[in-house]
Amino acid sequence: MGVANEIEIIHSLVLELLRKDERYRDSDDILFAKIIAIHYGGSEKIKNITLFDYLVDTLDSNKNIPSYDSVARARRKVQEHHEETRGKKWYIRHKYEQEVKQVLIDFSR
């Protein structure tokens, strides 16, 4: 499976989850946990996966387990383009966006 295809699969799943349940909109942790549960076949099956098994699986490129960072990036991109998927924190973060940019610019001088 190519990288572009993997990215599209993650984006599609993130979009579906964000539209379906508001809990995933403001928490990458909860969103990532759900995606990992789906990957392993559901909430009941993931209970039987050890941390060791999960870590080994993340190193196996054939398992196609998305990284936390990939899921977080996908959420940000989906929320950028699909207003209905934005949570309360999205609006708070973007309210201060210009102020934070200016602070970072000033800090780098």
C-alpha cells in the first residue's frame, strides 16, 4: 500500500469519526485510541492486545498502524476543510492564532 493511499485511509476514517462523535473533535488521545481499537477489530478485541504486541506491530510496516502524529495531522487537516468537524477547542485555538504567531515572530528575533 502506498503512502498516499495510507494517508487517504487515515483522513477518511478521521473525517467519519469526527462527523459521528463530538468526543473525538477536541482530543487527539481519544481519537487515536478509537482508531487503534478499530485497527485491532474493536473495543473487545483490543483488550487482549498487550503493550508489547502493540509496539511490535507499530514497527511492522505490513500492519499499517497509523502513528499518533499522523492521526493528529489528519484531524487538523480535516477540521481545516470541514467546519462541521470542529470542536470547541478549535475555535479557542484559532481565536488566538494571530497573537501566538506574533509572539513567535518576536521571540525568534
